Amino acid sequence: MHRTVTVGLDGSPESLAAADWAAREALLRDLPLRLVNAWEWQPSAFAPEAGLTVPVPPTDQQRAEARRVLDEARERVARHHPGLRIHADEIPGQPVPALLKAAEDAELLVLGSRGLSRVTGYLIGSVALSVLAWSARPVVLVRADGGTGEEPLADDSAAGSAAPGEVVLGLDLHKPSDTVIEFAFDAASRRAADLRVVHGWTLPPYHYGGEFMPGVTAETADRVRHELTDVLRPWQAKFPAVEVHAQATVGGAGAHLIDASRGAALVVVGRQVRRAPLGTHIGPVTQALLHHAVAPLAVISHN
């Protein structure tokens, strides 16, 4: 299959918001939109917090529900984006492996998210986290209530979207990834948006013991700013139309990225591919953004 922007659906408001966002992204990239539903239900994912089991519907009922979800989403998206090429596929298998397989043929995979503190539905809890942790392709998580400047279209709203906000990039200067940086610059370029680059750095250890040396702090801050400028310089040359605002902040980047996500069009972070003994590693900044980011969050795997 040719490259697509693929969105996983489960019929929730969050997955419909993801479909709306993915449709706009497909138009920006001049790619088809692929709507998918993994129709083999996962009983444990639907069990209530009390621990009671939920009966699994018969196979034909599961497939009928998958088709209904896809048909309704396709009609909704086509109504707002009549020129968009749309494919809708029921994909066999349970959600995590099915979505990972679907992502292999995708430019990026889009899923709905309510934040991991409130788990409802298989795409916005453990499944979304598992897909995010294992996917080699970019994964974008979209919240239904996000104030992004690109709000989900209501069923009766007209086509079109508001002016986009900034694209925000969380950049680790210790291990800067060309893949992550290029994704952010490209996203800003396609949206004709500014790019805000946020890097968090820590004070020397002696500051935490009570000793304060302003000269050393200023020197360190100046060095970090120069490093940030050096890393971004070739990308600014490659994307000269993108206006860049570089922000080097003391402390972890997570809180600053969460603040920057309010009103942003997209937040971009990287996930280094490394297998831990018990699963995969996502990282504290990405974990914080999964809980609290308002804007859509793009997580880009890299070596």
C-alpha cells in the first residue's frame, strides 16, 4: 500500500477528533487518509475498575460494529473534506498488533487520547501506550478537548479550520535526533507556522548544595544557547521560511512543553528506541506530556 496518514478508530469522541486531525494532516501532506478499526475485542481492556469481566460479543457482531464505526467516520470526514482520498479498513487481530501492523504502511499513525489518568476505551489507555512504545513510525495522540487552534469539527460545522498556532519541539541537546528535528521543521513548514524549540538544562551540582555562582550560571546558560543555535542552524537553512524561537530553560523540559502546548498546533518529542528488560522506555518528558499536553502530541522514534 502507498503511504497514508492512518488513524485508529474505536467510535469514541477522542478517536473522532483524531480522524478530524488526521484528515487535515493528510491534506497537508497530499496523502490518502486510512481509517482502521481492529475488530477483535480485548476483554481486559474493557473491564471496569472493579475488576469484573465484560462478555465478548460474537465475531459477527464485532465485525458489524467495526464496520459501523468506520462507515460513520468516513461519512463524517468526507462531508468536511470532499476532495480527500479516504480508505476504510477492518483489520483482523487484537488492537496493539493490528495497529502496529497498520502503522508499517503509514507516514504516521494517529490515535485518540484523553490522557492516561482517565482511561476509557481501548485506543486511549493501555493500547495507545503500547502502540506508542513499540511503533517504529511516528505516532500522534489527539485529545478531543484540546485547545490547539485546530479544533475537532462538530458534526454540523462547516469545513475549514482556524489559523494554526506554533509547532513546539522538545529538543534534547545531549542526543539531538535529525529525524525528530526534521519532523518538527517539516510540520511547521507545512502549516506556515512558527517553530518553538524548548530545551531543558540543569544547573551544576554545587548549586543544589546552597553555593551560588552567578558568573558560572551565566556562562553555562550562554554555552547552552550557543549549542542550541549550532544544532538548529542547518535546519533553519533547509527551512528558511520557518521562523524559529529557541528557548533554553533551567530544569526539566516537561513543564515548559506542557505550558507551550496550550494553543500550539502540535508538540513534537522523540523516543529513543531501546528495549528495557520489562517492555520499552518512553521517558519522563513524554510521560508528562501524555498526561497533561493539550495540543496533539507527535512522538517520533529514533535510534
